[in-house]
Amino acid sequence: MPPPGRGRGRGRGGILHPHPHHPHPHPHPHPHPHPQPVIVPQPVAPVVAKPVVKDVFERLYHFKDNHAEVVVQHSLGKTLRVHVANNALGYDGGFGNFARWKCHLHDSGKEIQLESLKTGKFLRVKPNGSDFDVEGVPKGPFTYFIVEHLSTGIVNLKTKQQFHGKHAYLAVMHGNLPQKRLKFLIQGGPREWENSYLFLAKNICIVQHTGLNNVRSNPEGEVNPNGEHGDSAQWEVIPDHQSNTVQLRNKKHGGYLRIHDGGKVVDANGKGGKFTVFKVHHITEDKNFVKLESVTFPGKFIAVDDKGVRVGVGGRFCALTFYKQ
């Protein structure tokens, strides 16, 4: 079909052009307007207001910033909160104002107090040592807690006050077992190397121990607890879901972490054989908090304490936390 204004005759959208052998019927013809394109208005999409993004608390707290606003997550996945009606301590919180606390640091973060942002009262152990509430005052002796660091942002809290010669721990009952582990989170998304690794697929991770540093290996395969985030402290984690086992291959030199020599020695000189296979024991609901037991030598675990990386028997120094980027 010829374009508008260029066709012959009175085709739709065209202009009348007289035949060259016949004079125009009008001596002074009026020019015909060129047809204009018809613009069909498109429906305008309604403007939808963007949803308000709630405050995100996913960043691990390092116990360095005094008076930081934190939430305290326990091993069942909920957070500590205050019940305003009676100042009771609740364990079913989320991330709202009832579950936010101002963290007061003392003695370089070795001791803390937790003040409810909602009520201004302090978390405390009751004077008889039987339970906890949020009735404390700023200088109250029962509001001070000693911090036992397990990993970055992950701690146990025990009362500074003693009862019958013993400290009390803030814990949540999980079945018949008290779970003392608490995770402190501040506002913001996770920093690099703070995303929990859940042992679902092969990935590069750091392995943090209770001394709050990372396990690393030098090119000779010696392992030590003083790693940061470089290649020597990064491990390719290779899970086997059928057997609930895992292998760790050092990114720097390619050697595998292993327990060998009759279950007495830890190094990273493995080639991927039976000594490099570890059973994964999840300690709490957080899947990245684990202990690694040798499959070849049952009862022998990777442990890290002030003596370095060694063979343990499953105690608290065997707890490891896996993070990915």
C-alpha cells in the first residue's frame, strides 16, 4: 500500500491528484491538507507507592561500638524482647522496637548491659537468681553480664553476680536442653564474609574459631588460628549430603584439611583421601555453627584454642563457624 499522501485517486489517507491530461476542475484549487497520524493514547499505569523497607538487622555486632542499637537472636531463631505490660523478658521477638536494645559496653566489651529502647529499663537477673526480667536500673548490680565470645557477634552471657557460688547464664530451653548461644545483630546488611554458609553446595568459606580469628594454612600445610580473609584462610568446602560429611580444600595451595597419624595430627597436606573426610555436627539451629569429627577416627574433632589448631574430643573449643562472601 502506498504511503499516505503519495497514492493515486481517492484512496484512504491519500490526496486527489488530477490526471495530467485533464485540467483541474477549479482554477485556483485549495491545497488539501496532508493526513496527520493518529496518536492513540496509551493507558497510563497507576503510580504504585514503593513499599516501605523495614529496618534490616543482619550485620554481626563486634562489641566495639558503645551504645549500639542491637537485637539479640537466640538459637530458636527468634529474638529477646520486652513485654511492656509487666516488664517480663520474652523470647518470641522479631526486629521491632520491643526487641531492640542499647548495648552498654564495660571493660573493653568484656561486660555489657542491655537497655530496652522501648522502656528504658535494663535486662537483669532477678535478685534470687531464678529468672530474668527487664526491671533493672542503670547501676543495678544484677544488670551486668560477662561476655563469653564464641565467634563474631556470637556469645554466651553469664551474670556478673553469683548465686550459691555460681554464675547464671541467659539461656533458652530447646526441648530439655538449655541453649546459651546468642547472636548480636546491628542495623544493616551483612559485611563481606558474614553470610552464613549452610552446607548446601560447594563454596569458598572462612572458618572462624572461638578465638574470633580464622583457620589458615601456609604452603607447607601447617594450620594455625591467626588467619584473616586472604587466600590462605579461604577454604573450598565440599559437602556430601548423603553422608552428611564435608571436605575442606585450601584455596592458597590446594591441600586438604585432615586428621591423620593415628588421629593425633591436624594439617592441610591431604590429597582428598579418607583422612580428609569429616562428619558435620550442627550445634544449634544456625546451620553454620558446627563441629567437625573425623570419619576415620571417631571421637576426634578439629579444635582450636590457645595451643593452636589441634585434635579435640568435642568440647567447646571444637565449635567452628562457617561464613561465605
